[in-house]
Amino acid sequence: MSTTPLPGIGVQYDLTTRERRHLSVVAHRDGTRTVNVYRADDPDACAQSLHLTGAETASLIDALMPAHHSPSLLHTTDLGLVAERIELSAHSYWNGRVLGETRMRTETGVSIVAVLRRAEARPSPAPGFRLAGGDTLIVIGTREGVDAAAAILGRE
């Protein structure tokens, strides 16, 4: 795959498949995407072009990626554990409350291993750590536990 910056437009990604077919995706600055499929007999001639909205792009990504994948997924292991980012909204119920009040480990079995705030990382935050809107919590646990943690932390 090759990447080409398109000043004022976005970025173009070009891919040649195993079957020698040329595809390109233009990631526009406004979040939309254009997917181009080129002719087999002339790889410079576009045979089909699709313009996708941001929501359509997200749906296509969901179809192409495993169901457990999400943009906040950091890592998954053969042991069934995942590490993921969960962002706390400015309107979150937990904004201004201490971490221990979430009862995260007790309720979900998930561990909060770090909190990212602006350009600063707080590893192993203690139960008395005060959460703030915009914080990104790095959690590790089972897929089910992480989903439950996201639901708890998404409370407004």
C-alpha cells in the first residue's frame, strides 16, 4: 500500500491486490471517503468510483474488520484479554468523581491501568484519583468486562 498526501483534499491510499487489481481510497478532510476500483486491463482507468459518507465508511469498516475490533482497541491476546481506550465525556456522571467510586474492578473485573489527560499519562491511578471530562482511561480485561466498563464510564 502506498500513501499520497493530497494538499487541500486529504490522503490517497493505493493498493494492488494479489490478483493485480488496483484500488484506491481517498480519505477526504471532511471525513468522507472515495473508493476507486480500476480496470483490470488498464490499471490507470477507473472502472467504478463510490463516494461514502463518514457513517457509510464506518459501516464498511465494521464489515471488513472482526466484530470485536474498535478504534479504541489497543491490544488483544490469545488469553482472551483486551486493552482498550475509553474516553470520558465532559458530561459524564464520573466527571469530578474519584476513580474508586466507579467500583470498576468489582463490577466488571477490568483494571484501569492508566489515565491519559491532555499530554500527560498517569500510570496505575489510585482509587482517590479524580476523573475529569476528556480523560482517556486505558483498561484491560475480558471483552465482556471492557464492554461493561465502557457502559459504566459512558453514564451521563
